Amino acid sequence: MNTSNYNTLNNHTAAGLFDAEGSFIVSVLKDTGRKLGYILIISVEMGLNHKDKALLDLFQNTLGVGNIYYNTNDKTYKWKVSNLQDINSVILPFFTQYRLFTQKRMDFVLFSKVIDIVNCKNHLTLSGMQDIINIKASLNLGLSPSLILAFPNTVAVERIETNVTAYINPFWLKGFTEGCFFVSIYKSPKSRTGWAVQLVFKITQHIRDVHLLNLVADYLKVGRIEIRKGEACDFTVTSIKDIENVIVPFFLQYPLQGSKLFNFESFNMVVEIMKAKGHLTEQGIEKIRVIKSNMNILSR
């Protein structure tokens, strides 16, 4: 896992990217040709928008395992590792050393327990398969209705809350950051041009990872946590001073490497216009409109 050249990612960045987009998969499928009537399939996967194929290549180069293929259904590229030797020799050591911070940290712990069972060949026994089902019940989306019926004695293992008190590595944060640079232009009777501009930096997560967003806020020392109705929450920065003095310098020091880089560069162009008070003129507003429209094109 060499990260000393431009063909790879920093290891912490790779972990952050996986934290945002990756998954540990344990599938139990009916197979009448098997002694137990079921087959176990394990894999580690990550999908990115077709615009970020180069970023996925960097991720694959960093870990040195896995294959990339194109999914025509959702127009995404998928990286996948299903080889048990690669999972044992690369995947488990990598995410043990470069930790995950979201609930995927617990998914990783549960996934590792499944691998232990497989390594001992216990998945070939009924008791071992039941142990895997007990783990799978607490992993990702849990069990399908058919597996619930097929394994009525399932007792889901306890899912221990992820410890997010550890120090956040800035390279992890840059990898974890999702498309979250926004430019808003809205009518304002108080402005001489009749228009005002607001910049927003936002990271959205499931409500179960609100503690992680608090950790991000503590690390950057700006922004606020907003709880939405439903199951989502946001870390949001709208202060132009905080965006200018903290957010922009952070991503200049730790530059993004995927399609989000274009949105950040456009976002920063608007910051520069606002620093020069250009957003208070009709010409400046028009420049910002053009920049914003290009951001929308790039995000499609």
C-alpha cells in the first residue's frame, strides 16, 4: 500500500473515502446444491459516480487489491474485493490500522467476526451458519424476510456504539467529505442590486452518526449541527468569515482529488469575489450566477 506517488491516495484519505461510500457485505443465498441449502458470499465494495472513475482507480492502487467494473443500471463504477485471501491479508489489516469513524466501524468489527468463522471453516456447519446469521442481523440492513423465516432461532448480536472520541486525521476528513459546497443567490430588498449571496459548506450523515459530526465541528472549530426531521443530520457552515478563514484554507491544504474538486474551485472563486465585495455589484452577481451554473453542470 504505497502512498508515496500520485498514483495512490494517502491511506487516511482512502479510509475516509470508504467511510463515506464503502460497504462490508455478507450475503447468505439459497442454494439447493449445498449441504446446508445456503451459500455464503462475502465482499468489500465501494461505488462512485462515473465522473470519479479516476478516484476509484487511485483507491484500488492504494490497497492493491480488488477489481473495478461499470454498473450500467446506475452509471457508477464499483470496486469489489471478494477473494478471502485478499480480505485477510489486506482489507482487515488496513481498516484495523486506518480506522473508520462512522457506523461502518462497527460494520467492520462484525464483518471481521464473520471472516473468523469462515477462516475456521465453521460456515460449513449449521451452527456456524447460524452464528453468521446472528451477526448479519446486526450488519447493514439486517436480514431479509426470507432469512428471518429460514432461521427462526436467530438472536442478533449486540451492536456496540462506535467510539468517535479519537482524533480525526485531516486526510481522513478530506476523503470523507462529500459533495457539500453550495452557492445560493436569493432576492434581497436590502441589497442595492436586489440580490444577495450565501455560501454553504455541509456534510450530511444518518442521525446515528451525529456524534461524528460533532467531532468534525470540534476539529474545525466552526459550524453548527442541525437535526432534520427523519433520520438525517448536518454539519453546516454558513458564516463567510468561517468559510474564508477555515473551510477554504483546509481544502487548499488538503485538496480534494475527485469531481468535488471542481465544485470546491468554483466555490472558492465565489469566495474571492465576495472578499472583494463584488457580490454587491450587478456585474459581480452575474459572475457568481455563471459560476453557480457551471457547478450545477459538473455535479450532474
